Amino acid sequence: MRDHDKELLFCKHDLRQVLESQEIALTKEVDGYDRNYLLNISVEDLCDYLKDKYRINPIIIHRDKTYIKSHGETQIDVRYDPLRFILDKTRPCYVKGTSIIFAVPFEGDKELFYCKASTFTYNPPRAQISSDEILITFEETNPDSEKIKVEFENRVADIERHIGFVTNDVTPFNNGLRAKAKQKVEARRARLLRDQGIVSALGYPLKQASDIPTTYSVPSVRKKAVIQKPVSTTSPFQPEPALDAENYEAILKIISDMVLVVERSPKAFINMKEENLRQHFLVQLNGHFEGEATGETFNYEGKTDILIRSNGKNIFIAECMYWEGEKSLLGKIDQLLGYTSWRDTKTAILVFNRNVGFSKVVVQIPEVAKKHKNFKRQLEYKCETGFRFILHHNDNDDKNRELVLTILAFNVPK
């Protein structure tokens, strides 16, 4: 049995250097972006793009789809056959034989077949690699089908073993790629903002009152296709104040704590209408944020239920609603988007359920939100009856104008 495949696999390039070069290329791309493009773009969209672009697709072979690509008569050079006595080995000595070529389809980055992983052997397999197939050739003067089949299976198994070595190195690289991209993007954005002296654009903290009431305080709940580069304007970046994450969470906790009061004292709220219920939230918010929370305050295109302003800027907007099905929530999201100007980045919808089947309502909320035309992605949010999403503003020409929407669902007395 003779094999004329001359291509050694898994030994040409050092995989560690290949992975390092990918990270260097990612860094160069981030550093090469136009400054205004980088400051105006959605960071999350850009990181998704960079992750997909620089991700290395592991090799997956489809052994069950193996087929014989070709077979037939051929001329075999036997001058190096140890069972034949041939004096002159300087020139070919041909005899007639049979050629069989097996094809094993695969998907993934072809170049990984030529990379040496951190785990390797000194006797790597041989094969020919086409764009999407592994080709293993046998040339026999006296073919034996059983021997050929056994040898073929052994070679494929050896190739699979080396693919496993490569995948063990590639997988952690891919898993950490988005975090590395975000770190590099945010680091350069921070440098650009610092150089302009506009660090205030990174957050707009609220001033908390010193005498915060603790009446409603409760323990915290533990909780390789074509890659399209995201589009962003390169017009001069204009920084705007934004509510920082810490205060956003503080506001939501105040609201959640107030709902616990409603749930624990149902008789006091059983006949209360939406606008009266909202006033109880405003009392608590104003106690924490020095009278800057208002209800039915005009903002942009309409009136919103709860609005917090700081130094004349709208930094938090929330809407209240009673659950009446999918249409009611989609309509409330539309209403909220109509109230928000492009400066507003932190929003919330408080869903009150007075119907039977609260658990079903909770299951429906994320499904409904994802159907909205402005939905971009869902964020992790450790709350049993709460969900967080990223939406873009109604200006379809600039989908980088994003807002955070947190939907909190509460069961109130019927």
C-alpha cells in the first residue's frame, strides 16, 4: 500500500503567533478609525463586528459525508518500494496500478490545517486540502479494499485528533475576542475624550440627598460570512450628559422597593388608578433626588409618566402601564420612543398586572419586546420579573443613537 500525499499538516505555522497577529490586526483597525466615527458609533455594534471579523472558525469535518472522489487506473512509481529490487533510483520506474481518492468535507478556516497547536506530535498526518475537502489518496498495485478502508479510517482519526489540538487553542481565543475588542475600543474612546477635556460625557451622576428615607428599604435580590462594518457618521462628535449606570440602578431599585409595599399592603391600593399609583413612586424618587422627579412632564413629543431632570437635562424617563397583552406593550414602547429625544439614554416601562397568570405575562414580555422594530439586542439582567434591552431611536438614519430600556413587571392587587 503506497500513499503519494506529500503535504504535511499541522506543522507549517505556529498557531500561537497566528492568534497574536489576529489581535494585533484588531488593535490596528481600532487605532485607525476616524475619531468622530469611533465616538459616534454604537460601541456594542462595533464590538460585535470586530468579534465576527477576527474570529477564527474552528475546523469541523463531516466524516459521515465521506465519498470516493475518483478511482481508476494509474501509473505508479515503484522505485522506492522495498519489496522490489531496482538498481537505478534516479529515474521513475512505473507499473500499472489503481488510484483511489477519498474526499472528507469540512467547514472552518482552511489555514488551520497548517498550524501547529500548543499540543502536537512529531509525526503529523498527510493529506491534500482543497477549499472545503480533505483529500486522501491511495495508489495500489494490488489493491485490498479491507486494508484500504482500515488505513483510511486511521488517517482520518489522526487528522481529527490534530484538529482537536488546534480547537483547544482557538476556542479560548474566540471566547475572549469580544471582551478584548471592547477593551481596545473603550480605551481609545477614553483617550479621545480625555484629549478633548470632555470626560463628563462618560457619565452624568445625580446628586443624591443626604437624608434619604429608609422606610421602603429591602435587601437586594441576588441575582465566516461577509462581515459588514457598522455605519456611523464622521461629523464632529458632540458630547451629551448621560445618567450613569449606578444611579440608573438606584432609581430602578427605589421603584421596585415601592412595588413591594403595594404587594404587601394590597387593601391600600386595590382601587387606586394608574395616575394615583404613580404619585407614590414620585414621592419616593423626589425624596432621593431632591425634587427633580416629576409626573406628566412635557418632554419632546408628548407627556411621560415619570421624568427625572438634572441641570435642565432629561436623564431618566419611565412609563407605567397595566398589562393588556402584546399590543399594549408594543404601543407603550412606541409611546416611550415618541417621548425621548436623542439625549435620553436610560428609560423604563413599569408593567402592572392585575389579571390572573402573572407568570405567563413575565414569559411574554421579552418575546414581545424583541418584535419591536427598534429592538437591537437583549442584555443580561438579573431580575426574575425584569428585562433589559437596547433599542435605537426613531431616527432610522442613525441607529447608533441607542437607549437602554428596562421593563419591570409587577403583580398588583386585582
